[in-house]
Amino acid sequence: MLKSVYQHTVKNTFTVTGIGVHSGAPATMTIKPSPSSSGIVFIRTDIKDRSNVIPMRWDHVTDTRLCTVLSNKAGVSVSTVEHVLSAFAALGLDNAVVEIDGPEVPIMDGSAICFVEALDQAGLRRQNAHRRALRIKKTVSYQEGDKQAFLSPADGTYFGFEIDFDNQLIGRQKYTHEMTEAAYRGEIAAARTFGFLHEVEQLRKMGLARGGSLDNAIVVDGDKILNPDGLRFKNEFVRHKILDAIGDIYLAGMQLIGHYHGVKAGHAMNNKVLHALFAQTDAFEIVELGQTAPPRRSMAATCWTPSAAAVTA
């Protein structure tokens, strides 16, 4: 759970630059403060001829092929939002304007750690309004074949995941994360996206993965990791799926009080379970957090350096 019941925005405007993992295009993203209860909005600064404001909402998801894409009614979109939203959710950023000069959020190193470090440098500012949270009252699930996603009641915020790949290196992995800021920083934020070398050509024909490289993804070739430095965690694959799910579920527009669990799920299933939840008004309630909590503790940004403990965890 978050350490503060109050809403937060960024203290200082900051900018991150990189490339889009799917478009391969350069991207500059600037995060600015915004008023309490205004939420997160994306603004495509390169679009001038129609509405360029895109709400961060579950019902504005228009594509889920390998990433989450948000669009507005004018057809303006922004893709690969899940990693930055994951960092926002974990650190407790409620309100911000995210300006971006292209169609895709920069991939950075393929995880959320760069966004966490940028937020640390910019700082967060407490606002007077209390946070709202989405409390799950009864279990809601969505299933397609052997893929499943669940939202269940819990006293706290939990994200669990199970993956099963026909690959000896990955195989079956299962992990449950109790989401606190400290735990997210240590267990989830640095877990990178991953892909298989034999799929790269097909993805690029689909217009995807044009900016993918060993600098921003784990690349698996048979039973080998092609990245020279190997894995950051022994089970980095399932940890990244949790990172994605945290970002996707934050599209509910507020913090979760409950337990998300995914089985072979992805961005599509994450969004569909939110649709299933909001279709059942007795399955959730929106609550205002009102108990004063200890103030945020500032944590200095550090570059990721894998440790022996991390790669064996």
C-alpha cells in the first residue's frame, strides 16, 4: 500500500528521451505537474490539427499487441504506456500531464527503473486532496482458453503471475508481489521486457519491434540469453509480467486495493478483466483514503547494478 493517503503530483517538470521499441522512432517525453484530482493525461505535442489529449483510462485502450495503446475519440494514440504507468502506480503519482512528441513512450532499458529514477530526481509534491482507491469486493475473472486474469479482494495490494513457455530456459515461473514502494523498487522495477530471436522478423513485418535491441530487451535464442550481462533476476521474465500488469491495472485511474493474478495473461487480458470488473457494480467500490500516513521518504536515484543476490533470487 502507499505510504500517504494524499494525492501527489510531480514537484518539478522533467524530460526523458529514447526510442520507441516498436516504432523505432525517437521519442521525447516531458512530465509536468497538474492539479489534484485531474489524473494522468497524455498530450501528443506533434499533433496540431485535432484533439491531442489522451486520457489514461481503461476504456481508451485500443490495441494490446505486445504493448498497451491508448487512443482518444479523434484517433490520436500513444503506445507502450505500461512501463511508465507502472512506475507512476508504484511511487504514487496521481496527477500529471505527460507530453510526448510522437506515437510511442520511449522504451529506455526495457524496464521501469529509468522512470523510477527520473521521478526520484524530480520529486513528488503532496496535494491537499485525499486519494481514491479501487477496492475489490468480490472476485472477477476473465478467461480465454488457458489464459486467465483475476481481481480478488485483499487487505492490501498484490500482483501475482504465472507463465509457462515451451522454452527450457524460461519454462514455468510463478511469483507474487506485495506492492509497496520499497518492494517494487527492489523486486520489480528493474525487470526488463523480453522476446525471442526467431520472432523478430515476423514482428517487424507487423510493424513491431523496430527499435528492439539488447539495450532494451532480454533476447532469448533457444536456451541462451544473448544479452552479455545475462539476467538481473533468475525469474526476471515473470517479474516483468507483473511490472506490465501493475501499469495496465493502473488504467483503472486509481490505486488498487485487491489482488490481481494472471495466468499466461498479457495486455489484452489485463484490460479485459478491467472491463469485466466495471461491468459488475457490486464487485468493487471506490473509497477515499483518509488516515494520515508517514511522509514520503526521499530515495536517491541510482543506476542499476546487478548483484549476486538479484540474479539468484
